[in-house]
Amino acid sequence: CSNPYSYNSHFIKYRRAGYSAAEFLLISPAVAPTMNFFKTKPRTPPDLVRGLRDAISKLETSAPGGETRRKANDDISKNLQQIKALLYGDGDPAPELVAQLAQETYQTDLLHHLVVNIARFEFEARKDVVQIFNNLLRRQIGSRWPTVEYLSAKHEVIFAALAGYENEEVALNTGMILKEMLRHEQLAKILLHSDQFYKFPHYIETTTFGISCDAFANLKETLTRHKPMVADYLDKNYDRFFSSFTTLILSNNYVTKRQSLKLLGEILLDRANFNVMTRYIASEANLKMMMNLLRDKSKNIQFEAFHVFKVFVANPKKPPQIEAILRRNKDKLLTFLKGFHNDKDDEQFSDEKQFLIVQIQGL
């Protein structure tokens, strides 16, 4: 049956008898191997990216609920699955295929379109977007991070991921993408030096609990991972930053207030932020705020406030205005500290509290 004409005659005969093409393949295994009716040329990585990009364009312009939108969403899901299979398939993916995929992704601005349109995608497709985006972000060639280099010139992708907090359906998806970007100093720097950075308090204060916690985690990531870069920023933008951050410390939300106080303590006690700490603990308003928080109704808030308050007291070069407040409240502070959290079984805390008592007694 190697003769194609013989094969064709077999096929025509069976089709005339009412059999389908699939049934013919089952009935005639001897001749089937010589002809594959269903074989299609495999799609290349650029084909997949362009197919996905085209489907997103159709999704953007189609009316909600229409057949065009449904078909576009199906195509998006299929293309995302195939791209994910290429990146996460069995064994290590072929470097040349990943390189082709990445290059086409950059040339078509696919990453931006994925983040901007993620809310329009199906539930599973949204998860695929996160996996694909973060896989490409981790791609490294020697000491280079090609996707990081690409995103360094595409600030809008970072800002779009941050703006995802405005949509609770996708906030945790875009939050994961943002977190992965913030691991890289040059991308974290873009966000920190932008006006958009100051949207964090709004997202933390106005969203649901899970989204608020995710937004706070990414705020903390921005402020603590790349210490020298952040220290330089805080030094140069001290007033604007602390004016905004203080709104979180004074939040009516218990979790936000506690997390913010704890983060403030971490920032001030980090050696990289010595100049920032010196400036912060020279402020009368900051000291008064911490003294008030020491008397908060929540013991956990009191405890976090203590770790900031101790920096004011332990400073060997207290500014006159700070020393004056502490001296004026000396007796009240001593009485308060002697009864402060005596039930806490924490040797370091007890030692620090005793140190503060000695310092205040010596004023």
C-alpha cells in the first residue's frame, strides 16, 4: 500500500460506503501509516505570541457577551496553555525556542497587553499569565536578565501591575507579578521614584483584607529588599515619604497600624538608614506620636510602638527638644515602663525596657 494512488482508492471506496475519515484509519491500519490526514505544521514560538497578541486585540474591541469575545477568549486560553507548555514542559525547554518566544514577546509588547487585559481573561488563563510572565522575568543569560532590561524601558508595565489592586478579581494575580518585578533593583527603583508609589496607602486602606495584605507586602518589599538604593531615596525624599507613611501608622485598621509600626521599626534600625533614623528621632511630633501609641488599647500596637520609642531614648545625642519632652514626662514614663508588659516572657525585651528606665532616670 505504499502506492499513494492505491491508498487514495481505498479511502474513496470506504468514504463512499459511508465511513468517516477517522473510521477509515481504524479499519485500515495497514495503509493508514502512509498518510496522515490530521498532521499540521507545529506552531513556532513567534506564531504562538502573534496568535495570542491578535486574540487580545479582538478581545479589546469586541462587545461583552458576544461570540467574537468568546472565541477570542478561547484562543487566548489555548495560546497561553501552549506557551506555558513550552516554558514548563517535561525537562528543560530548548533555549533557542525560549529565546524566540522572548524576542517576539518584547517586539509585540505582549507583557504590557497581558497585564492590562488580564481582568478580561478566563480564570485559568489569568493564572497562566502569572506563570508565563514570571518565568520570562527569571530568564537569565550569563549575568544578564533580558526581560528585566526590557521592562526597565517599559515603566507602564510596572504601573499596570500596581494598578491591578483596583480590581479585586485580579489583584492577587497582578500582585504576584509585581512582587516578582520588585526582586530586581532597577524595576523597584522605577516604582519607588514614581508618583504611583504613593498609591500604596490608598490600596492598603481601601481594599479587602487579602488584597490589603498583599499590597502591604509589596510596599514592604519595595522598602526593604534593596537597602542602599532605598536609603538614598528616603534621605532625598524624607518629608514626602513620611508624610504618606504616617497615615498608615495612624490608620484605624488594626492590622495596617501594627504592620506599619513594625515596618517603621525595621527601617529605622537598619544601618543603611542611619541618616533617616537620625532625622526621624529628632522630631518632637514623631516622639509624641510614639508616646501616644504606647498607650494604645491593643497590647500588640503598644509593643511595636515600644520598639520605635526606644530609639528616641537610646540616642546618645538627643536633640534638646527631644530631651526636654522626655525630662518633662520623666516620672510618668518611669511609672509606665515599670508596669509595661511585665507578663511578657522575652529576655531581650526585658533588658531593653530596663535600659530605657536607666536612661530616663539619668535625665
